[in-house]
Amino acid sequence: MNERHRLIIGLLKLTDVAIVIFAYALTTVSIVKIEHGASLRRFFSMRIRVVNFVILVLALVICHVVFRLLGLYKSKRLSKRRTELLDVVRAMTINTACFVVFASLFSIQMITLQFLGIFWLLSTFLLCIERLSMRRVAGYVRFHGRDLRYMLILGSNPRAVKFARQLLHSPQRGYRLLGFVDDTWQGMDGFKTTGFDLVSDYSGLAEYLRHHVVDEVAIYLPLRSFYEHSVEVATLCVKHGITMRISSDLFGLETARWRAEEIEGVHYIATYTESGEIWSQIAKRTIDVTLAATALLALFPILLFTAIAIKVSSPGPVFFLQERIGLNKRRFQILKFRTMVPDAEKILPSLEDRNEATGAVFKIKNDPRITPIGKLLRRSSIDELPQLLNVLTGDMSLVGPRPLPVRDFAGFNEDWQRRRFSVKPGITCLWQVTGRSGIPFDQWMLLDLKYMDEWSIWLDLKILAKTVPAVMRGAGAA
């Protein structure tokens, strides 16, 4: 990073801190004005205790650390605008959560839910405006030939050509395409029709790098047949201090995400299908525990009444325990209110020929094993409420693909369907809010994968919001 870029990042950090302080001060003024009717003159004449100043400084330090961890000070030249704004929202959500902790630890009465709501909205809005403004200024500067990055692409296959067109389609990113490097191959005639320049073959690459300005090299070579070329190019890039980019679809894994890892000083590239951001996972777990515990306390009278009704209406235990398939095929005991006769599992084999569901699952509308009160519990989904305890123990999440019985899992015949087990199962998901039992098995699996590929905290909250009316309607319940 050169001195100019260090200066820009330094100014960005100072601006972020100034915005957070401004949002905090403006929120404080608003709350004092609303609740106490104090004038601005009186407010600014108030004495600030040393402990409050120390707390504010500590909060700013944590804000800075969170911003760094979420990559808000890394280059966003190739990232989408939406991605950067979502990072800002995540950062301020985490920082606001930290304010809750400070309020609890130091008994800060001023930090109320109203305060936090105003502060989060104001700071997030201002930071997003700041980032959008910077992107617009940077785009304008790059569009007019400043702050450019010169890119060389290795390989002339369709993937390489597609990447080149993406660069040229967004001149505000500030990339200038030098051309392609490749040897003659059977697809070269097709490449020549694209209009792009072939500036060198592999034998002349070293000489080209010695005499031309090259900031980055993008490698789009087939790994298997061009491994030696890739190694030579990587070595040359390291020697010249050139940034090297390797496409994440190197193995054709379109749905996989990538991240760099270091183990005992050795660097690795890891692929994963779930969200790999630690802060997102912490936020999801925090929401799970908070909402599950709150729901159990709020719904305790319903839970108690249901338990008594089950015990009085039919012989057998109140709860039903069943082994289910969880995260990465780990097995756990799911907890539900019992809605069937005690020996329901033993009767199942005799009912297999009446299965009305497609795929691996078992469903019949008028299941003779279901008790009269069990029908009511299933229609209202009250039988699922004890799974909130599974959420608290960490076996499940509030939102995620439904955990399936061992019997259903054994009936899976497509490996792509099994990717749904790479995330923690949940009480509700897209399947529940889209139609539940009325949806064919393959479409159900596709909805689970769609949830995984598009996952965000916001998506979880939307699904939770839609679950309540879906349960009230009894849509697709069986």
C-alpha cells in the first residue's frame, strides 16, 4: 500500500470515528430534549464525568476493531456497492449490541431502547452516505484515468473472456486490461473473434513483466493440464510483487465460498457452503438464544396447559423424543409434544404403502397414529414449541432446514440434497412459510438450498416474521 492509499485509509478511519461521535451526540441531545426538555445551551453546559468519557473512548475503540474485522478498511474496488453497505449495517448492529453490554455493566441509564434505535439508524445512515459518496468520488477519479490498476489475464478460455468483459463493463473500478497471455490451442480461433489482444505467450511472460506496468495478474488456466504454468506464473508474480487473482470457480464449485486460512504458519484456501463470517454466526446465535428464551417464558402457560391436556387425554409420556439428523449429519434427540399413540414408531413400517409424500419423507393426511388432541397441536404447530429447548442447547437454530428423522435421511438418493445438512437445522425455514406439506420433496430441498445460498440475518428475521401468520393459517400443516 503506497503513502497516498495509507493517507486515504487514515482519513476514512477518522471520518468513521467522527460520524459515530456525531451520531452519539445527536442521539443524546435528542433524548435529553425529548425526555427532559433541556435546551441545547443547558445541555452543552453539563459536566461530563471522567468515567463516561472513558466508556465513550472504549466504545470507539471497539467500533474501530469491528470495522477492521469486517473488512471495511480493505479495498472495495471489485466489491459490489450492496456488499459494502451490508458490511456497514452489520458493523453498526454489532457496535450497538456492544452499547447494550456497556449499559448493563456500567449502569448507564441514558442508553435505553429508544436511544439505541435512534443511534443505530442515525449512525448507519450517515456511514452508508459516507461510503456511497466515497465510491462515487473514487469512481469519478478512476473514470478519468487516475488511481488505475493494470490487469493481465492468463488464459484465453470463455471464463477468462467473461472476466475481462466484466472489468470493461465497470470503468469506475479503475482497471485497465493489458491483454491476455496464452499459447496456441484449439480454442484460439474463437478467442480471436472477441477482439481482445493476445500480448504474450507463456515463454515470453517473464520478459513482458520486466518491461511493462502490471499491477495484477488474473489466472484462468485449467488447473489439471496447466499446473506447471500456474506454478511458474505464481513464482513470477511473487518475485515482481504483483497481486495474483485466482477465480473461485477453479473447480466449478459455483455455490461454494472461499476463505484464506493459516495453520501453523502454512496458508490454505478453504471452501465452505455456510456463512463463514464469525460475526454473522455470533449474531445468529445471539438471536436464537434471546428469542428462544423469551418465547419459552412468554409461552409457559400454553406449554403447561398443553402438557396437562396430553397427559389427561391419552396414555403415554407428554413429550416425544426422536433421533434426528443435524449439522453435518450429527445425530441428536429432538423434543416435541407427543401427538401420536405411544408405539407410533413401531406401527410406521405397516403404513409405508400408504405414504402420500414424494421423495424420502413419510406423510399421510389421515394418519391413524395421531391422537385427537394431536391433530389440534399439529394444526396449530404447538407440538413444535419444545424444540425451543433444542435451540437453547445448540442442536438447532430458530431458522434453518428442518431436521429429518433417520428413516427419511436413509431415503435420500441425490448427493446435492445432502448439502442441506451442512448448516444447523431449524424450527422454521422457507419451506414452512411457502406451503409446508403441500410442496413436493425436490422443491422442498431446493428451498432449503436457496435459503443457504442467500442466507443473512435479515432473511432469518423475514422468515420468522412470516412464520407466525403461516402457523395461524395452518398452511400445509400435517
